[in-house]
Amino acid sequence: MPGNRPPPTSAGSLWRTVLKTLCTVGLTALLISLLREGLSLLPWVDRKTGQHVGASVLQVLAADGNASQQQMIAAGLMVLCFLLAIVLVRWGERLLDRRY
């Protein structure tokens, strides 16, 4: 029962915050690398399926060679990976709190 748990100490709370921060940063880096690998697989998927969805996605991400648009898209994808990492870390934290 959550009501019977003693309040966290400041040292324990600080350690937990540092651990969650490190997990969030690490998970963000992992998600970004998985996204990069996934994008590199799109041409292979197009060849196997005979469709052109992967090429369309890559064309949108290329932003017609406009560097500022490419940077905005890249920044948006990084923010998306970061937000997903936050959700995953909070979900994992709740799962661990439920077990222990």
C-alpha cells in the first residue's frame, strides 16, 4: 500500500532524481539511434514491398535540401524521442513502485 510507505529522505530523493535523469538521457540517445537505423532501412522496405512509402518519408525529411527545415525536422524528432523517453521512464518508475 502506498500510504504505509515512509517518506523518502533527501539523499534518496536526490539519488532517484539523478538515476531518472540518467535513464532519460540514455533512453533518448537509444531512441534517436533506433530512429536513425530505422530510417536507413526504409529503402530496403521499399524494395521488398514494391511500395514507395519509405522514399516519401525520406523525401519529406530531406525538406528539398533546405538546411534550416532539415534542422527543424531533426530537432523535432529529437524532442519527440525525449518526450517518449520521459513517458517510458515514468512508466517504468510506476511499475517499479508497484512491485517494491
